[in-house]
Amino acid sequence: MSDRAAGAGSQAGAGSTAVRWRRDIHRHPETGFTEFRTASLIAARLTELGWRVRTGTDVISSGHRLGVPDPAELDAAYRRAAESGADPRQLAALRGGHTAVVATLPGAGPGPAVALRADIDALPILESADATHLPAREGFRSAYDGVMHACGHDGHIGMAVELAERLTADPPPAGSVTLIFQPAEEGGRGARAMVPAGAADGIDVLIAAHLGLSLPTGTVASSLDGLLANSKLRAVFHGVSAHASLAPHEGRSALLGAAAATLAVHGLPRVPGHETRVGVGRISGGTSSNIVPDRAEMLLETRADEGSVNDDLEARARTALRGAAEMYGLSVDVELIGGVTTARADRPAVELVEAAADAAALRLVTASAENGVASDDATAFMRQVQRGGGYASYVGVGADLAAPHHTPRFDFDEAALPLGVALLEGFVRRAVERPPDAP
């Protein structure tokens, strides 16, 4: 983070709701479907403000979730949340990993239904303890080793809660406002399970806003249409164990199969004319150097700028996994543990964002390739709204970064938070007063 950004961040103000919430959530990060403390506090605060709050299985379909942690991990996370300040009035409804919250402020009269998505999960990253890292220096570094808010979701929560307070304090808008607090964005798992539960039904205009993305503080990208479709896979190779020296010929190394599959996946040819990605993020297996490993696990992903192209990449990756298994005399189980689609913004929603940015004295910028080659399952909400005849956009809110997203030193300029709240409030107040004009 630049000196200017670091100074602005520390001066953004302990009195700011967005900053206070951001720092508390940052200190207590929770990964996908374990956001028990986070979701309970959000639900409690919005209930106190008079919003109609729905949680748990009312807004997330249990059977549509992918990559849910095992029961032991869920129970441990639930107990930790209960011991670290979760709201007991809201906690029970979230048990089992149903950590979604949808809050609605009814309109004072007829008007459009407007929604904003805020993602709430953290990442499995060990946060830097270096004294130059603002959260470490200011005392809100992650309290949970190996888990960190390294993408800005803590800031999204803070902005959404402050927005709720502002909308409650002033005369209610004409149309209704819904805040969708989504778990498990990382890995593309949360939105796909909330859409079947109706979380985005009946919405006329929706935006998802994301901090950072290589956009400087004080800027706004009113649409990011470069988000990639994504498939995340878990592959488990099964072999035969044996003594590595006395009887290596009797063994079938699952780890060798996983290693071969890694090279095969990374060697998949790209598709001309399309933005594509493939990658293996983790391999684990084996117990000792003198035992042929009989089990190995891989986590991998494919991405592309079109759903059909990603489907083809995923199919070829699965073929590579099966081929590697066969080559080493193994079997392999492949499971889809996350998936994201693409979506494009609607001009009426973009125009509302641009008007709000202008009123907040934020500079509009055009997103470049470096801003839009990630993935976000907010696209599932966008598509659901669009299927119902509504409009949507994915918005970048500028925030100077200390380090890139998904890294141990990630941090953002907290001065971006009040700017983001102003943008969101301006968008909501414009959107609820009149339906956007048709394209």
C-alpha cells in the first residue's frame, strides 16, 4: 500500500460503521459455509434496524451446495463462532453450513425492487504478521491462523451494513431494497445454492460491487464483463500400497498418477480467440518415503470466457485425469466442487451506477483485461434477475492495494469504504425511484 493509501486507511475512522465492521470481520475470518459468526452478526444488526431478515435454509438450498466442509469441520467452526461473539439469537438457523442472509427493507410506496450482493467468506491463507502490514500493525490481523480475508469481502460486508443503517435512518425509499449476503463465493459455491431458494426472485435491478481489482481509490468501473466461467474439481486417485523397496512392483502409486495428471492438465491446449485458464492448486498424498502411496488428492480448476468453452476444458481435464489414472493402474473419482457462469451487464443498470458515481465525485474508468479475468458467482444472481426481465451489473470499486488479491499481505485502502457506501446509496436511491429504461 502506498504511503498515501496507508495513511488514508488508518484515518478512515474508527467512527465509520464500514471500517469498524470491516476490521472486526477481518479479525474473525471464516471460509465458505462456515461463516457462522459473520452471518449471525449481520442478521442480528439488520433485524435491529427493522429489516425483514431471512437466514439459513429459507434462503439457501442445502442440496444445491457444492464443496460443503465435512460435519466435523462444520461443528468445530460453529463452536468457535459461539465462543467468539456470534449472536446466539441467529446462530441456530445457520447450523450445518447454511450461512446465507437476505435482508429486505420494504418500500414506502410502489417502486422497483433493488438488490445488492455482498460476499462474506474468507480464504485459507496464513496472513502476514509483518509490522508493515496494516491489520497486524493496527491489531486486527486474523485471529485464526491459516484463514484470512484476502479479497476484500470484509469490506463488502462493512459497506453493506453501513448502507443499511443509512437507508433506515432516512425516509424509506419508494421501492424495496434487498441485501444478499452470500457465503462461499470463493470456489463458486454460494450463489448457485441461493438462486434455487429464491434469493434473487422478483428483483428488478441488481449489482454486485467488488473492492480493489487493480482499480485505484476514487474510481469506479460501472461494469466488468470479463468475468470467466469456472469449474473446480476434486480428483481422488486410488492405488495399492506396498513396501517401496522390498516389493515396489506390487504397488500402484496414486501420487505418481496425480503428478502425471498435473502435467497433463497444465499441458491442455488453449482455445484460439478465447481467454482460458487451467491450473492445479493442490496435490496431497502418501504417508512415508518407504511406502507406495495408495491415495492422492488433487484440487484443480478450468476457466474460460464462455460457458461452452469452459465445459470443453473441463471435459478435457477429466479425460486427462482418467488417462493418468489408467497409465499407472489406478482408479480416480472426480467431483465437481464449484462452478461459475458468465454474465454481461445491462446498460440501464450501468447508467444508474454511472449517475451515482458522478454524484459521489468518483471517476469512471473502463475496466481492462487485468481487472476482469477472475471469476465470481454473482453472475448466477445476475442471470436469475435477467431471466426475470430485470437488469444487473458487476461493479468495480477502486481501492489501492498493499498486495494482490489472494496473497498473505493483501490489504486495501480503507478510505475506499465511505466512497463505496456513497456509491451504493446513490445507486439504490436512483434505482428505487424509477424503473430503469429498457435498452
